[in-house]
Amino acid sequence: MKLKNGLLICLISFIAAIGIASATPVECLNNSKHIAVYLENAQTVSHDPFCTSMFYEYNLTYLFNDTILSQDLSGIDLLIVPENQMSNSTAAIINDYLNNGGKVWFLNDPIFDENGNLQTTNRINILGNWSQYPINHAQRVYFNNTDPLLSGFPSSLRIQSSIESYTWMRAYSPRSGTISGFRYNVLMHQEYWDGNMLVKFENTTTGAKAIYSNPNMFISGGKTSYFDSNTASTLFYSLRDWILGFESNTYSVAVTYPKTDKILTLTIDDIHGSDNEIQTTSSYFRMKKNLAYSVPDTFFIIPDSDTTKKGLNYLSQFGDTHTIHPHGVDWTDVNTASSSNVTMFEDIINDATGKEDYGFYSFRFPGTTGTIPAFQIFADLGYSISSNYGPFTGMGSIGDELSNNMFFPKQKILYNKKTNLIELETPTRYDINTDTPADIYTDNINSLQYFKNINFPANYIIGGHIQGVMENPDMVSNISKVFVYTTQNLDDVSYESLETIAKYNSGIKNSTIIATRNDNNTSIEITTQQPISNFTIKLINNRNLITADYDGAEIYEDKIRYKNGFYYIYHDVDPGTHTINITDTGVPVHSFSMSSDSGVAPLTVAFNDTSIIKSENLSWDFENDGIVDSTEKNPVHVFEKVGVYSINMTVSSSDGSFSCIKTVTVNPFTSDVLNKLYWFLYKHLSKFLPTSILT
């Protein structure tokens, strides 16, 4: 985001270039850190529920009850526990790991054993006694915003979840102290003394750290999500930076999907790539041509005798033809689910096109007939995406107890081993399963409501068929309405094919990405062996205008997006080592001025919105207590009592909500000497006397 001909930015850049000596660069991202995920899952096939998305730029290791027993944990930089089941033997290992300087993030409360039985005794030494309370939108949660990790947070916020859900919590009294050799600090809690929801732990002698939390506070957009995307992301990345040892108290750096966090894909099932289909699908492609933007399709190709080079070339004009949809084989039969049958289907396409290797990236089994051996075969053959019904879909409702995670890409794990496959799930009914053509519109609109405000790399897949959205005029009309709705309501969505996602995922996972910060400059160095289109850096909680360059060449405004309080900076990356430099200009995107920041009570202060990017709605909280005091653009407020007031201007727009906070000090005297004496006494006496007496 640049100011054209901005004299102020030029001046700031000049001063930065010749001025004060720079501090030592500090690390703020390093995807070579070894992060492991513990999954207590006895199923033959399982999926990582959150971490594939939340730690997108990392190549995660997976540990299970049988493997964690023999794993040397000393080389692990962070162990994540995303589920609430854990065996007793694993709990003992994690206690030892923490006692020896390890770092653990409990993304869920490990309250159950491996069989799903509630454990009434505390198996993790640092976790207090458990409790369980309902969470709903009528409640508030309270932040310890004196802790550096929550700097800038209000003292409390109202929960946004639209349905009530019961949440495990832990008891700590007082809310800071020492337990099992760790210094703990409660960062977020309910009103109850044992309703502690977010706790950090640290042993400064051994370097051990831990976080106790739950995913609803980090994942936005779902029915059980606590916060908007900006608040949830700022909270998550502040904690991530702390536990991984990155620089904190400024904005965070992450890698996300091309151009944005949200990718929408339209898949077309049961298409052969035949000459005959050119005519039968013409009305659909005319509809697509009339759209104001490009929406590439992903065609699920059934290799068959009528597949032709002409038919495939025709389809490839409009999207991706590199997903194989192998009909005619019983994939539930271990005798027929063989690599030779996969090769048979690949050869049909190779022969039709005259290519040695057509290059399939992804696959989809007919219906839900995929078996574990079949998944393993495709993984071993180098396929990278499975587009099927995963464990969090089943065409059920979106965002309930699942916390919106059904939109996340998920690592597919077979026989307790990581595979090459990432699972992408269809969140709603396919077109041929709907009762009427209008249902394809209604179902997708309902689902997109939750996708709209999600805050991590996420996929929305519309499931269509050639006999549905392509050949049925009413279906064509309704799918067109879905695209119009998406354009009008989700302007931060990127339309991509499964092939694009597969290539991008591969590029990120096989690259080394290290970011360092030095004063107002952040440098992201990426080393890759393959080209990456639209490699995208995401800045979280940066409220100032920025400039950026790629290997010294300026990155222009069309490749820098500011949405929902986040920056997305993207650029094509060639094989080799390259650097993206980002400079914080110090000029706020959203800010306000005050006629006075101090004075004697009663003090009248006029506030003026000075935001460079104008907002649709403003709200002012003159005591930062979560209660809106004014919605005027430039309000005037009288502070009647002595005190230090945090003024919170909240900006609400189509991009989301975020805040700018400044301080007003109301003094009791006109004399500076007397005021200094008063605030000195206030600081020390307020520990023993009610503040009403002192003010």
C-alpha cells in the first residue's frame, strides 16, 4: 500500500537510510523449525484437524501413541496437541518433555484418554483442575492486557458465537503464580474463578514454554468462533511468535495461499473430455464467459474410450484437467485397488493426448468408495490432493462444533504415517443431490456465510457435475448466481484450480522461508527449487502503510492488498534464493487525533478520525471497557473524573473490525509538580485503597 508522490514517506525512508544505527536483526519467521503434532487417533485413516492450515508454511511431523514413545523429542522446537484425547503414557512423556525445556501448545484440552474416557485426575502437571462452562454470545471474556502478548487488547470482549457450546477450562487462583516449576499467567478468562481459557507457562531456567487454549478463540467465522478474524488472528500469531521465540510486540509474518487466505474452486464431476461434450456444455461456458472475472474449473476426468485430445484441449481452455476420477474399478476391493489400475487410467489419457505423462496432480474416487489401500496407492504414485468427503463433512452443517475447520486443507494420514496427500473437502451438497436447481444456490450461499470470515488458508469447493451445473439450464443459472453473490460479498477470494493449489502447496512445503526484522524493515528470504506463482506474505496486526520490493525491484500497489486489517504482499518467485523487503512507513492506515491528551478535570476533548483508508462505521469507547460510548465520526467527550483513559476507536467496514488506541490523562491539578506527586501516590496507594477514594 503506497502513497503516490508521498513526501512524508520519502522523508521517512530518507531518515531511515541515513539516520540512527540499526539494531541487530531479529527472526520473526522460520519454517525450518521442527514442529510436531500429536494425534491420538487409532483410526487407519486420519486427518490433521487444524495445524495443516494454522501452521501452513511448516512441514509438520506427526506423532502417535506408538511413535511418540520411541521419538527423541529433544530436536522438536514445538509440540502441538490439537485434540482432546491423550493416552496416559503420552501424558507422562509430555511432562518429561516440558521438564527438560520443551515447548507444548495445547490447542485443545487433553481431558480424555485414548478411549474417550474423562480423566478426573490431572495428568499434565502444569494444568490446573478442570471445569466446564457454556460459551455463548451473551457472555464476555476478560483479557489480561497488561501482559505484553495482549498489548493493545481491550480489557474484555463480548463473545461472537451464534450457538452455545460447552468448553473445557482450568482453575488457577490467583491468576498468576507458579505451578510445577513454571511461572503461569492467565491471559483470558470467564467471570468464574475457575473459568480460565487461555494460559501461558514459562520456565526461564530451562527455556520451557507452554500454552493452554482452545481452537474457537483462534478460528473465526464459525458458529462457535469467539472473535472476528482480526482479533482471532492477532491473538493466535502473538502466541505463535512467543512460543517459537520470534520477535513479538509488533506485527507478525506468515505465509498464506496465493493473494489471500481464501480460495474458491468449482469442480465438475463425471466429465470424459469427449468430442460430444463440447456441444452439450456450450451454454455453461457461455455463462462463464459473461462473468466479470475468471473462474477456472477443475474437471474430474473419467478416462474412457470416448476421451479425445480435442475434448481435453477444449476443456483446458476453461480450467484444470489434471484431476483423475477413476470409474469402473471397485476401489473397496484390495485386489482391484492396485497401482496397475491407476496406470491403466493414466495410459488412456496419455494415449489420447500423445503425451508420455499427462501429469495428474489430484484424484477423486467415485462417491465415497475409496479404501485405505487405494489412498496409499495414489499417495505413493505422487498425487498430492485428495478431493473427497473427509471426516468433517458428510454434507452436514457448517461451523458448529467443528469451529469452521472443515474449510481447512488437511494432511491425510494413513496407518499413522504422513502421506503426500492433502485432503480438500466439499462442504455442501452436490448439484445432483439437490431437490431443486435453486438448492445449489441456497446451499452454497448458506455455507459461504461461514467461509466469508475465516482467517487461515481455507478452501471452498463447489461440487458440480456435467449432468448438473453444465447441462441443466436451471442449474447453470443458479451456479451463475453463486458467482455473482461471491463477487459482491467475498471480494477477498481467489478463484483457483486444484492444480494451482497442488503446485503452490508443493512449492511452499519444499522451500526454506526465513524472515527477519530490523527497525522498520522486514526481510523475507525464500530459497526454492521450483517456481512459485504469487508467493504470498501475510502481515498480521500491521496498522501502518508499507512499501515492498522483490530483490530490490519495487512491488507495486496491484500486488499489495490491505484487507480486514491484514496485508497480503505477493510476487512470482523463481528457483533460487530471493528476498522480499517490506518497509513500515510509520504512517497509520487508521488513526485519530485529539484536541488534547491531558488536562484538568473536567476535560473536554474533541476527537477526529484521520484514517487514510476511510471506514463505513466508527465506534468510540472512551474507557476501553468494551462499551460503545459514541458512533459519531468526530465526537466530543467530557472526562469528568481524574484518571488515565484508554480511547479505543474501532473501525468497522466490509474488511472487518480493528482498533486504534490512545491515552488521555485527566489530572487533578494545574501544577505539573503536584500532578507528578499525585500519580506517584496513586500508583502505590491504589494497591491498598479503593480508587474511588483517590479520584
